[in-house]
Amino acid sequence: MVPNEIVNKDGNGIEQWSTDNELSQIQIPEWDKNKLYDKGKIVTYKGIQYEAQELICVDKPDESVSWRLIIEEESNR
């Protein structure tokens, strides 16, 4: 893996490799309190991208160790 690359695995085990430059062009879904997320899923919450660290993450990404911060948007830095 090259530095600053992110791997997004979908439910079928397919990996998508992206550099930081490409990531801004990929549509990352907004976190939804009504959805359950598999380990490895990436969401955006309050302008920040998080990766699910457990099989099911229903807690808010900024309030739980079940989520790992990936990238903050430029406006939040």
C-alpha cells in the first residue's frame, strides 16, 4: 500500500484503492443513524470521514471507538 492510500471494501469483498487526491472525487455517503455498517465501511459525519472498526456501528462516529477518523475536509483543518 502506498502512503495516503485508502482501501474501501464493499460487501462483496471488492477493494477500491484511492489516493488522497482521488478521495475528494469519490462520493462517500453521509452517516445515517438508521443504518448499520459493516467493518471497513467509510462514511462522512460533520465533514469528517470515518471507517467502521467493528461489524456493526450504530453510534455517532465522533462519539465512539467503533469508528476511526480517516480524513478531515480542508474546511475543518
